[in-house]
Amino acid sequence: MNVAMSSALSGIRANLARINESASRVAGQNSDPIVEVVEQVGIKANFEANVSVLDAARDMERSTIRLWA
């Protein structure tokens, strides 16, 4: 696994922790729903960015393998 993939996976793990924390706050009813929606939208955008990094890293690895094969 390369550095880009490792970084993206770390970001995804962090996003999972953030979404679980947000869900707990919503379930506990001790939160502002608007704040939580904004938080969750940000988490979604960050998750999508990390998935894009994984896709790009995978494509680069495949291209490198084709060059050397």
C-alpha cells in the first residue's frame, strides 16, 4: 500500500469516528440539528474526497504495473 492509500484510509477511519459521534449526539437529543446536518455534510464531502484519492492511487498503481509488465 502506498502513502496516498494509507492517508486516504486514515481519513476514512476518522470520518467514521466523526459520523458515529454525530449520530450519538443526535440520538441523545442534546444537539442542534442544524449543526449536526452541517457536520454530516462536511463528513460526507471529506469521505468522498478520500475515496477519490483511493481511486486515483489505484489507477496510478495499475498504470505503473502495465508499464513494467
